[in-house]
Amino acid sequence: MSQSFAPVLIAGCWRESRSVGSFHADNPTLGESIPITYPVSSREEVLEALEAGAEAAEALRTTDPAAIAEFLERFAALIEANAGDLVELAHTESGLPRSPRLKDVELPRTTGQLRQAAAAARDGSWRRPIHDAAANIHSVMAPLGGPVVVMGPNNFPFAFNSASGGDFAAAIAAQNPVIAKANTGHPGTTLRMAELAHEAAQAVGLHPATLQLMYRTPREVGLELVSHPLVGATGFTGSKSAGLQLKAAADRAGKPIYLEMSSVNPVVILEGALQERGSALVDEFFGSCTMGAGQFCTNPGFVILPDSDAGRAFVEAAVSSFKAGTPGVLLGKGGRDGLVEAVAELTAAGATLLCGGAAVEGPAYRFQNTLLQVTGDAFLANPHALQTEAFGPVALLVLSRDTAQTVAILRHMEGNLTGTIYSDTGGADDAEYDVVEPPLRQKVGRLINDKMPTGVAVSPAMNHGGPFPATGHAGFTAVGLPTSIVRFTALHCYDNVRPARLPAALRG
Amino acid sequence: MSQSFAPVLIAGCWRESRSVGSFHADNPTLGESIPITYPVSSREEVLEALEAGAEAAEALRTTDPAAIAEFLERFAALIEANAGDLVELAHTESGLPRSPRLKDVELPRTTGQLRQAAAAARDGSWRRPIHDAAANIHSVMAPLGGPVVVMGPNNFPFAFNSASGGDFAAAIAAQNPVIAKANTGHPGTTLRMAELAHEAAQAVGLHPATLQLMYRTPREVGLELVSHPLVGATGFTGSKSAGLQLKAAADRAGKPIYLEMSSVNPVVILEGALQERGSALVDEFFGSCTMGAGQFCTNPGFVILPDSDAGRAFVEAAVSSFKAGTPGVLLGKGGRDGLVEAVAELTAAGATLLCGGAAVEGPAYRFQNTLLQVTGDAFLANPHALQTEAFGPVALLVLSRDTAQTVAILRHMEGNLTGTIYSDTGGADDAEYDVVEPPLRQKVGRLINDKMPTGVAVSPAMNHGGPFPATGHAGFTAVGLPTSIVRFTALHCYDNVRPARLPAALRG
């Protein structure tokens, strides 16, 4: 009996996949699989998508930016018109609350990003033209000449979706086609997004392969995809292990790949802040660390506290809050299993479990709110393993002997998306801040004062990036338009080229 | 008997190297080695330089940009004051003519670059600040937090020198210290440059490890250097084989590396241009391809011509010119041996030798002016091997059947620094230009009309970069200030940070 698969979108056609396997997504709230079958695309299908994507890249390169902008705006409007469906789909596949999270926060953020990308496409600010009229040399940022592969994460089914999220919007704004590889946690949401995007692209008359959609490939085909001569670049958000494999393949081929992989987001709480507002900080920390069941790239998973009375009081109060809080539903079974593993790695590395540490029984995928603790000395004895990311409502509290030890701890940190310092609002510990800030600054993309790292504003000044292994390159951001667009561009210089032959962006 | 080695500059001290070997440079004009012994630095010495470089990075991060600028300007003045010595040293080590090349072209270019870098340091344009006052989020490009390793090429002993060239200037302008690894072809020139730079840095009171100097390391130590946790980034210009090894090591560690590795710089000459000014084009081509004995990254090593009467006449005339020209002195024995090998690879891949093809007898290192030829069909049968770079006065002429074949050839090109199209000045072949330009545009960093690719203007609009394997990333340029500085920066965001704690570049 032939099985009916969800369709793929290749070269402008919704069609049955040339598949080599299939999979189902889970409903994490019910802890059971959703009865829709999604195909695993074959190498043949991936190569077909690359060929079509290369053609689309040539067409989009000279497409009027106004048409690109119109496409993005129409797509945003279609998302709004279909918000009900989308929220229901995403809730079913991700377990994230319909409201406020999906409907009132993430969906408006997604349409906002698309409209900001439209504005950037229209005003062309991402092109950064440079003219040397005397020498008749002109430079401009340009599309990559090949499709951008987008592999979105599981934790933002709209705002980082492969077919509607930040990487999609940035790639399209720079006039690159997109090959979306759905996150296998929410293939149905991605399919619906791709339908709306394709409808909008067709309405505006963009090349039919402006967006293509697949759900999954065999591992080695995925590695070939990101390193293929026809590919322009890849945007990946996900686990460090998958990211590093893709990075190695792309690097060997000299293909750009932008990755957001892992971050424990160190938070340094100085004694002055604890003295001033210790119990308020416990609430802030608890809220930030357990919000969305802790499944944010910027979750505060690593807190450095003084080993003082105030520091120990913070720990005690935090443990009470974490124990009292109801664990949220996780995005999937894999996330739950990963948390079991991460906590085991942290305790094996010398951390003491203060509360939680186990999966919650029941059909839904949940994990207990979890705190671990380690001394500064113990951390410094095993700094690599004690930076294991636990993607969920889990944090490691590090009790530091003194400022010098805090500096030593920070010098051993790997690259992170964010780093936070809480200090006395009256400036009582400014001298300590000045000592702690430099080593932290070098290890993070975004330095924060006096608030938790969750909540990434879509601002032109945002940096959602940071040193390896948080991302693959500390010079780029995945959030914040138009800056995030730069990832999907190449620098094109025109030397002595006749004026009528210059691209529109240089003639303007 | 103890042997006296040229000193290294580590952590602010000129001292004897903790060496594990030694080498001599050659005088390529005399074909004999120069009796000065240079050390091969040990792993221990490299780690010492990294530690000192990390300290310098912290100090330079908050150094007044005016002091950085003053350093660069003093250094430029010292170079001018010591021009005679420097020219003599560089001539001895490289065989390049004292005048006009070294004295009147490359030296002024080098001091010009340093002064442009000083201007960029002073005006801070490279920092690209972005303010979101309402959200209190601010971003700015910042130094990398670790030393920049510069490994310069053999062919520009001043302008791309590890201790005075474009990468050095760009890294310093962004307030990064530099660990210079001399090109082993001109260690004496590099030592003299480093002396002058160090003198200028000391006079201004910069951190003593602002510049450090080594000459050579064992291979595995070089790989460790570019991938070490303390390193900020690497700028490398040199051979593809060395570059790819360094790239693999740096990529694995997630350390930025900017490479300029190889380029055959395709030149497409359309029938209209041949009809209009064929014999003038032969002169242009001969001049560009044999200038500096052809040892330029932008040497026109790959020319696509129509297989027409005019195309064949061009070939015939070019062969006459190449045969009649006197081969220049090469930079070294390695370059001569590399040319023998490259020509053998090209002929083995199906190219026909039209003239030259062998080393010239005599003490000086020279190679005959060399032309090879291949049909479009033959090229398409073996496109990879027929793009082997021959770094010298050597070019492959490809006779293309028609425009469609030219497009097919261009689609098979690897990434290059430049691509040139010659066409009729009256526009007779504009339709053909429009077909040929798009596939060429995607494969090169700099698209040129109606002139040869040699001669890289130091202009803000220049792109001396291009798709892999010409470089490691098509978004960056190695020449052209302030744009080249971006390579040696990280994006730093400040979120809710108290105003007085923002860096000066964001407070201004």
C-alpha cells in the first residue's frame, strides 16, 4: 500500500518527494507522534533543488528590489491572515503556549522581521556602496550567486523557522533564493509557512524556485548540500554536534556557513547587587531560566556568585523557587533526553545537584527545574566539561572566592552569545565591575547590565552572535536588520566598468 | 662553536630565539644564499608570543586611537627615512628592481597604506556604531581580544610585509597587536621593518608586544599558532597548499582566518575588441603578464579568446612578444621549481605549449616567458587541472568556439580575485557582454573592463578578495582602507549597559 507523504516544494512545484525514508513529528504535550508522514529527501532531490536554486539566484540578482520587498510584505500579511492555523499547528508540534507566546509574541515578531527585511530590501542599506569616482572603482555588497540553505532550530517555530524566520528574511532581502530544510520538530508549521511564502512569491512574479522546501535528508546528503559548489551559503541554528559537522563540511569546500550552536550565557552577580536587591534578582533569574521551559539560546545557564552570605542566600532562595515552579512542556523527547545527559555530564564533572535533575513522569515531555552548584576552584579544575549546555530549565551556580577568581573563571569561558553583570545601582561596586568586564566582554557578543539575557530585541543594534562555539564567526549577527543581511552577501567590485554596465545599486 | 642568529622580537625584547633550527634566505639574482642565519622558532617561543600578544590585546583595546594613529604615522616616516636601506635589503632578498618598483612604487604604497590606516584609526569609521537609544542597545565593531597573526607573501616585501603591509596596517588600525611571521624569502627586510615599527611603537608608548616577530616555525607549530585559543585571527597571503592547511586548522578551532591563496584571473577578450584593437591588446597582455616576472596575485594567467581569425592572430602575436621578451628574475628557487611543475601539470591536462616552458640557465632564478593553449572543448573536459596557477610569466590561452562555450567555461571557473572583459569601445558587442558578464561576475571579487588586472589601487572601493579558493571568504577585502580592517574586528553589542560604561567609540 502506498503511503501519502507531505509534499516537498522543489523548483516551484509542490510534489511528492523522491524520498529515501520518512518520519513523523511528535506532539510533545501529549507525548505521542502526529499521524502525518514527512519524507526524507534523496541526494537526487537535493541536487535538483540546488540546480533550481542556482537558476533562481541568477534571476533574483537582477530582480527589482521593490518586488523583493513586496513579496516579504505580502508574506507577512498572509501569515497574519492565517495566524489561527499557524498558532494551532505550532502549538501542536512544539508544545509552546498559544498565547501569549505564539500568537502575541512570536508571530508579530516574525511578521515584524519580514517587514524590516522588506524595508531593507527597498532602501538598499545592506549594499554599503563605496564609490571612488576618480579611479572609477565602485564596490557594493551583492547576492551570493547561489541559494542559501536555511536550517532552523526547534525552539522558534515562527521567528527562526527555515521558511519564515530571521535567516530566511535576511537571505531573501539580499536577493538570494532559499532552500529551507524544516526543523523536524515542526515540519507541519514549516510546510504551512512555505505554502504562504510560495503563494506570495508567485503573486509578485518572483522566480518559482525563490523558496524550496525539504524536511530531512540523510546525514551525508546534508553535508553535501552545505558544501556543494552551487550553494551560496548556509544559515544553521541548532545543536553544537550537528553544527560542527556541517561547519567542517562547508569549511573544507570554502562555502560560508553561519551557525548558532550553543551558549551558557554567563551571568555575573556582584556582591553589591546582592546586597541591594538579592531577592528581586532571584525572581528575575528564576523567571528567565524557566521561561519557555528554558529552551532559549540566551537562557542564563551559568551564574557566577560570590561565595558570601548573600551569595549563599541567593542560592537557597533560588532552589526554593526552582522547586516550587511547575516545569513547562519541552519541545520534544530529544530535548528531554538531552537534559538527562547534560545533567549527568555536569555532575560527573564535579557539580552538585541542588534540586531537580530528572525527567518528569507523564505523557508530556518535561524536565524538572534544576539547579547545580560548583565552587570556583572545582570549576577551574574542569572548565570545559562544566560549560556543557543543558538546553532547558537548568543552571549551574558557581560560587567564586573573590574577584580574582571570577576573572579566572571568565578567562576560561568559551564563546557565548551573551554575558551579564549585575552590580549595585548606586555604583558601590564599580571598581569590581571594571575588573570583571574586560574578560567577559571578550567572550560574548552581547554584554548586558542588570537584566537577564532572555528576550532578544529585533533592533538594528542587536547582536545575536558571539565568539566560537556560540557561533562560527564573531563578526556577524543572526538578529537585527539590516546587519544580519551581511551574512548572505559577497563584496563585488567594479573597476573601470562602463557606467551603463554597473548594477542598479551603484548607478542610483 | 655557537652560531649567531638574527634576533626575534618577543614580548617587547629583541633577543636570541629559543630555536629548533635555522635557515638562510637566497639572493635570487645571484642564485646563492645570503650569509645571515635566521632561527626557526620553537613551540615554546610561539606560546610565549601568544601570551604576550594576549596581554597587548587587552592594553590596546583601550588605547587612545590617536596613539595608534600616531604610531602608524611615525612608522611611515621611519620607513621613508630608511628607504635606502630597505630598498637595498628588499632588492637583495627578492630580486625585484630597486627602481621604479621598490623605491618609487612599493615603498610609497606601503607608507600610504600606513597613513590611510592611521586616518581610519583616528576617524573610527571602521567601528560602524549602531545606536538604538530607545531600547538602550548599542553595537560597535571592536578589536578581537587576541593578537592577529600575519603571514605575508614573498612578492611584496614592503606592501604585504608581515610587519608593515596591508594586513599589519589593518590589524593595528583596529587596535589588535600583531605577531608577524616573516616570509622566509625576505627575513632581513622584515627584521628591518619590525625594528622601525617597534621603535615607533615605543616612542608612542604602546604596549611593548604590539608587534612581535618570528621568521619560521615547524609546520605543526604554525598550525597550532593559528588555532590557539589566545589568537584573535590570522591574515595569510601565500600558496594554496599552505593556506588550505592553515585554514583547516583554524576552522576546526573556530578561529577566523583570512587567506589570499590563488587566482588565475580570467580575461575574456570578445571578438569586437580584437577587431577594434587586437594588436594593442597583445601589448597590454604581454606587459601585464610578464611585469614583475608575472609574480602578482592578479596576473592574467587565463585568457579566453574566440577561435576566430582575430583570436588566432592574437595568439600568434602574443607568442612573438613572449618569445622576444627577456624573462625577469624570480623571487626565489621555489618559485622557479613551482613553475616547472605547474607547466607540467597544464600540459599533462591537455594544454599545448606554444613557447617557453622551461627554467632559464644561469645563476639567477628565471623562467621563460611561457604561453600554453587549449581549445574550449579540451578545457571543459578537464576544467580543474587546467586552472592550475602558474605563479610567473605564464598564461593559458583558451580558444572558445562561441559565446555559449565561453559561458560554459566561465561556469566551470573556480573563485578568482579578478575577472576582465575586453569589448568593443563603440558597444558593437554589448549583447555578448551581457551574456558573458553574469557567470564571470559570480566567480570574481573585482570585475574589470578594458584593462589588465595587475595594478591593485589602494582605494576604499577596491576589493582584493573573491570567492574560494582565491580567498577564504568572498565578503572581505585585503586591500582598501577602511574596508580591509573589518576582517580584524568582532561585533560587540551593549544592552542596557550604563552610559559611562560604554566604550569611547559609542560615547562619542
